[in-house]
Amino acid sequence: MVPGKRLVALDGLRGAGALAIVAWHWQHFFALDGKPGRIDAQPFFALLKPLYVQGWAAVDLFFVLSGFVFFWLYGEALRTRRVGATAFAGARLSRLWPLHAAMLLLVAAGQFLYAYSGGFFFVYPANDGSHFVASLFMVQNWWPGAAQSFDGPSWSVSVEMLLYMLFFAACRAGVARGTQCLMLALWGALLLPVDEHIARGVVGFFMGGFAFTQWETLRARADLRRIAAWFTAATVAGWSVLIAALYLDRVRGGEGNALFLLLFDFGLAPLTVLTLALLEARGLRAPRWLGSLGDASYAVYLIHFPLQLALALLARRIGLHAAFFMQAGVFVAFVAVLLALSLACHHGFERPVMRWLRRPPVRAALAES
């Protein structure tokens, strides 16, 4: 890995994606009433309708971002064997597993209390021993049709771990060209009938790799300013069309929309990532606070459901219903608390634990165990 390298605009995009997932999952509070609610009853619906309809696609954006960043930071080092399997696995596990494990334990306790008080689990029902063990080892979504359980959004973290294995194998096999990444993404699309979640991960990750290869070529061009302008125009046009279509109800909502998935994962998502990277390459600097938002994005993603569960427990105890959470003020307060918790978690838990796990004595002990 190349130390100290980051593209702040991509960090900000990751943070925005995490907040988009929070909006998409606001519907979880309807579970308090035991029945689906009206989508337009959710707070700031006129403003956030695209996120309430298709916000789940932000996860696909995460996969594209991961592919771009990993081909950038690790690709050459893995191909030339400067970074080995143990070092690569240790770096990824030390970054992702501690917070995942902590949230898994919190949600397991919270779901037990929720089920004890009402007879059923909150949102995600597959909370048994086998799913807990699978989640503990981050393999809960490695097979077709696996149910989301415990901290449900962590399904994508599980798929991400699988993608790291595929990425390592691809780099060891010499995958470096854009056409190779594109072929792997097309292979991933063939998995859609088998398992949508894994397919989305494979497509997104290797389209991110494809975007990186194009960035490497284009950023060296003398006419980079003109190229970046054209890509920016295309990206703005793409998002404008998508947002307009969502407002006009021209896009069928839900994760089963294969056409939307293919257009987004092969088109708009990698185009957006490539455009932001090109803009930074030509000298435009994103605000530094976007870097902080990116730092907090993993915590935002994994903490938002445990926070919802905690509020659901409180709501059940004091007699609140879903309507309470459809108020704009409650939404704003939730996001503010979530961001504060996530930033504190990143600086006070994630980074210290990651540094401790990466200390040479700890690495040596883990390697021997």
C-alpha cells in the first residue's frame, strides 16, 4: 500500500453514500407499528425521495469506490509481491473487524431484549446461533440466498471481505488492464440470478478497478482540463436524468430492478468515481471536512442500525409509534447524533484498535496462532 495517499473527493462520496443508506433505512421505524408505512410519510420526502426510493444503490457505489482505491493503493504491490497475503489480510481485518464485532455484540443484545419484550425481532429476523457465528467471522453473506441478520447492513462488509480474496487472486494472476477488469465485472453480472449481493459486489469492485485504469491513463494527458470538463458534464447529466426519473416515478424501486443495477453499476457509479478522481488530478481540491466525513463513513454505516434498534427499544418502552420518527426534527437529531457518535468512534475506537492490532508483536502473535 502507498502510505498517505487519498483523494478527498472520493472520501466525501463514501460519506455521502453512508448517509444515503441511513435515509433508505429510515423505513425501519415502520416496524414499530408492525406493518409497512407510506413512503411519502418519511421526513423531508420532497427533498429525499430519490434516497427513499433507491438509496440502497449507495452500497453499489461503495463497491466501486473500494475497487478504485484498492487497485490504486494495493494493485501494483500485490502483483509484484511486495505485499503478501498475511500482510494484506491483516491490514483489512484490523480495519474492518473490530467495529463489526462490537456492533454485532450490541445488536445481539438489543435484539434479545426487543424479542423478549415483544415476541419478535426488529427488522432482521434471522438472529440465531449459526448466523451469529457466521457474522462473527464476517462470512454471513458468502453463499447464495443468505439472509441478513443482526446488524443487517453488514452484509456488504461480508461481501467486501470476499471481494478482497478475489482481488488478491486477480492481482496475483496479473490483472492490471482495464479490459481485464471489465471482463471480471461482466462475469460478476452473470452471477445476478445466483446471488444478487455477491454479483453487485463483484461488478462494482471490478468496475472500480476499470475506472482506476482509465484514471491512470487520462490523468497523464496534456488536455486533462478539457477531459475533466467533459466527464463532469456527463456525470452531471447522468445524475440529473436519474434524479428526474426517480421524482417522476419512472424507475421501479427496490433491489430487484436488474436493469437499474446494470446501468448504475456499469455506468453512472464508475463514471462518478472517475470524474471526481480526474477533478482532483487536475488540481481541484475538495474541502477537508469531506475527508472527515469519509473517515466516519464506516462507523455511520455500521452504527446506524444499532442506534435505530436502541431507539426502537426506547419507543416500545414509553409507547412511541412510527409516526414519531417521521418528524423532520427527529430525523435531523438522529443524523446529528449518528455523525457525532461515528466521528468519536473512528478516533476513539477504530483507529486506536487498528494501530494496536498492526503493532509488530501483535502481528507476530496472530501469525503464530
